[in-house]
Amino acid sequence: PLTGGKQSPVNAIHAELVADQVGETLEKHTLTADSIGILTPFRAQRRYLQHLLALRGLPDDLAIDTVHTFQGRKKSCIVLDLTASAVDYTFQNLGGSRQNESQAVRMLNTALSRCRTHAGTEGRLIVVANYQHIKTLYPDSAVLQFLDRIRSKTDRLIEPENAPDAMTGVRLQAQDISRFQQTTETLLQEIREDHARVVDSLATGDKISKHAIKGLIWNYCDVIPRQIQLCNRLRPSG
């Protein structure tokens, strides 16, 4: 359950999940602490995260802040903790009503724009959220659409019933590869559909929009390195 006030809650469970994800990322030595940003829409959760990560002994140069005060900085990895869970009311920061949706959209845009590609390495986004809670209290919201998109495209999805401490490392690795393969196939299917529309337009003499051409090019640029990564992941070690 949440603690703190209705304007700025604290979610200790989410904070533990954030700490676990950050610790796991640092243990892999693929990113340094100063390349990771941890964001939340709520000041009280930010303070709790700072306290917990310090107790865990995680590096001081991890950037922990609210989404809105993080503007102007970019990180190779962004961890976004939406915090909201287990209450029967909504928070303005997360939308859920017509007057609050623009605020939620700005929050999401800011969080996503902080995640950058650096030195040839794709920017990494980790989202900690109670999906069922958002789905129930924020139907048809930008935040729910964002989470649906994440769930359909992510390389790794951990549901509550599949918490990391309930699995072996081998099983997790197999699940990650399987999901990466599924995501890559989804992108390939989108390319096939986009390509078919372009071919049909050429055959009928219809005008093709610049947006359609650019979208097809960017999708190819996205999926080709993913296929290379998939081959590397499937290749036997040694």
C-alpha cells in the first residue's frame, strides 16, 4: 500500500523493485552509475528512493529526481517509477481526466526524452508500474496507452507472479531471448505491412506520403541491428 500524502505518495515496494533493477544493471557492468537516471512523478517517492538506494550502498552518482526537475539532463538508462498503486483515487500527474491528461503527456514526454543513445548503444528504458491499477483507475489515458505500448514492444517483461527471486538465472535468460525474438518478429511484421502499402500505392499510382517513407526507413534501421543482436543471443557460448 501507499504511504505519504494524496499529493505525493510513497510506494516502498516499487522502490525496492527500482533498487533491484539498478543493482542488477550495475552488476552486469554494461552501464556506469553516472549514466543512469531514476525518475518518479512524486517528490516523496524521490526522497524515499534516495534513502533506500543509499541504504543499499548503491553509488552516490546515480541521478534520482522527479521527472519535471530532471529536464535538460540525458542518461543512457532511465528508470521510471510511476509509483501509483492500491488506492481508489487518481493523481493529477498521471492524468485520468481531461484536464489532467496534458500534464501526464508532458511528464511522459520529458521522461522519454531523457533517455539517449550514446556511443552506439541504444538508450534503455525501465518502467516500474502497477499495470492493473493504471488500467482500472486511468482507462483510456495516455499513461495506459504508454504502458500498453511498452508491454507489446519490450524486450523483457516481469509480471508480479514472475518476480526475479522466484526464477533461476537460466530461466530468466531464456525468457528474455524468447521475448526479444517475439518483439523482433512484431517489428518485422509491421515492416511487411508498411512495405506492402507502399508497393500497392506504387502499383496504383497513388501518392506516397513522406511520413510513410520515413517511417519505413526508420523501421528498417531499427530492426536490422535487432536481428544481429538476436543472432548473437541465440549463438551458443564459446
